[in-house]
Amino acid sequence: MKQKRKLFIFIGPPGSGKGTQAELLTREYNINYFSVGEILRTEVRNKTKLGREVAAYLRSGQLAPDEVVSKIMFGKLKRSRKDIIFDGFPRNVDQAVSLDMELDKMKIQRVVFEITLPTKKIVERIMGRRYCVCGKTYHIKHNPPVRNNVCDSCGRRLKTRADAKSDVIVKRQEIYLLQTAKVLHFYKADGGYLLKKINGDRTIPVINQEINNIIKELK
Ligand SMILES: [Zn+2]
């Protein structure tokens, strides 16, 4: 019998490493990975109609509206024939409910990976990030350059992202936890989703192995 197509919903705060884990899976499985953040940034960069609309929201410090985000992600869901990873969607209950209605129209197995990490660790991870204008990224603790604060590949000074401030990160984390608790509650109550909690406070390969074991046991 043909296996059902699968949707993996990755839920985790910024800095939890969920994007890294999702990308690893795309190398190991025949799977499409859709990150809301990445999709929106690409649209903005390419100055598409949608991109200009989104840019206006972002400039005023708002998030892109639910309808806009949902429409994009439903498009990806319908056009893809493979298994799918959603990263950053749904981010609230309204989005989760509308996604649920879309999923009910199709035969698709639903798995939610919740990657957890204490706020203290998130602050440490994000504060330690450095980047270079050439595109290379570093972490002062986990992936430092050879020479302190200098890019290995081009020799320029490394930079810190403007939003890498501990009070900003903590505030963002509080909002995230509030929203996420509601989304997870919805998924628990629904019963149509397999929920897996992953401890994100471990090395990348160890977490990857655990996720892999879960995927292999799916039927
Ligand atoms: Zn560089």
C-alpha cells in the first residue's frame, strides 16, 4: 500500500535550531522544506507584489497578516507532491485552525515537532551570533572564527544583528511561549496530530537522530 504523504510542523522559538534540523531532513529524505521567514524575505528581496505588501508591514514593526501567510503556505501545500516541512507556520491558533481545514481536504499524516529550549539558552545562542557582509555566519562559542571577530573567508570585521539584545530576545520569547502554548493546546485537543516534544538543548546530531527515529517509525 502506498504511504500517506506527511506534513511535519516544526514549532520552536528563534534560536532553538529548528531550521537547522529541518534542513538536515531535506538532505536525508525526499522532502520539501518551507520556512515562512525565508519565503517572505525572498519575496521582499525580489520586490514582488506580495513582497512590497509584506515589506510595508515589516517596516512598521508588524508581522505579515495571517491571511497573507496562510495563502502562501496553502499554495505550497497544494503544489507539492512530496512530504513537507512547515517552519514558522502556524504561529498562532487562527493559522492552525485554517491550516487544519485545508488538511482535512487531503489525505496527509500530520506530525508536530515541538523543539524546546530554556530562555536563558536562547539568549546565549542569539547573543553569540556574528555575521559578515559576505554572507558567512559564526557563533562566538559554537562556531568561532580563527581570529577574534574577523571573517575567515574575507577578513572583514564581524557584525552583530541589531535585534540581538537580551531584553528584545526575552520579550520575543515571552510572546512566543504564549502563542505556542495555545497552538499546542489546539493540536492536543484535535487528536489528528502526532505530537513529539524534542529537547533542543543537545547537539545537532543527537537531536537529528531522535527526529529520524520518530520519522522511521511512522507508517
Ligand atoms: Zn566575510
